[in-house]
Amino acid sequence: MNQLALSYLYLAFAIVSEVIGTTFLQKSEQFSRLVPTLLVGVFYAASFFLLSLALKNISLGVAYAIWGGVGIVLTAIIGVVVFRQTLDAGALVGIGLIVAGVIVANVFSNTLSH
């Protein structure tokens, strides 16, 4: 596997780790439950470590845009499916604009070097 592909794999695992950590953040009930609180720390630490590995071959702007954008979408989906939260039209449009922004920045910008 080439280094760039490996970096995107690290980024994917960083995103998944961050989303799991955020899910446990909800379950921690403002850090009042020990096990979910510890899992928040474990998954966030793993996420940042994996993100740092991804940054060896992916520029910071590209990696962070993907990490943030995909993380927001996955976290919103988990909120709806797991926690039975609802998203109104404004939330859906806002999330859509974030996704569109990530796509535009990655496809059309020369500032973010790949």
C-alpha cells in the first residue's frame, strides 16, 4: 500500500475514533460516569494520534476539513439513530453546507495542497 493511501486509511480510523469518542461523551453525562468518561479519553487520544499519522502525507487543511466534515455527518447520524435526536431543516441545511464546503475546498482550491 502506498504512503498516501495509508495516510487516508489513518485519517478514516481517526474519524471513526473521534465519532466513537463523541458518542461516549454523550454517554458520560457531563463526565459523571467513569467508564464512558475514560472511553472518551481513549478514543480522542487514538483519534489525534491517527490524525497525526495522516498528516505525514496529507496537508493539514485537507485532513482537517475531511476529519471535521465527515465527523460532523457521522455524529449527526449517530445522534439520530442511537440517541433518537431529531434534526430540523436548518440543521440539515447547515450540515449540507459544511459537506459542500469540504468538497469545494478539496476539489477546487489550490490553497490546500494534496
